[in-house]
Amino acid sequence: MSKSKTPFGTVTERLDKNRYETDVEQSHIQIDQKAAAATSAGPLLVRVCPAHVYSQQLDGTIGVLYAACLECGTCLAVAPPGVLSWHYPRGGKGIIFREG
């Protein structure tokens, strides 16, 4: 058995069992691009997000693929104050975990 595979499958296999109900009308993540640039928070968000929600755009801004968010709170823990506005998605939207 490889290190990345557990008796329950790999992390990727387990995450694939989850469902995502995207709220196409409202993102639950907003970035203040000026604050992100001033604090250099963008590259940090790109590095720490386990779901790869954040990406560095060619123009220097930070892109947000909110539909992929695992709602783990890692970005909230590392983002300087004022950079990120984050709340849970509206009821019935976001990630629906199928396996712990």
C-alpha cells in the first residue's frame, strides 16, 4: 500500500465522493484586490488553499473559483485583516460531504 493510499482510498478518491451545489447567483468569497496587493496576501492564499480555489492572474489580481471551496477556513486563518470577505454559502449550497 502506498503512503498516499489509506484503507479508505486516496484523499482524491475520497474527495471525489463529495457533492458541490454551486450558488451561481452569489459567491461566498470576495477579495479586496487592493488590500491583497498591498499585503502580498495573494500568493499566500494561492499556496495554502487545499482546494486550489485561489489563483494568481496575469494582471496580478487573485482569481477565485468559489465553487471548489471545501469551506475549511484555511484562507481565513492566513489572510490579513481586510483582504478576504468569507461566509458560508447560502443554505443547501456549497460542499456536501459524503465521507469524513
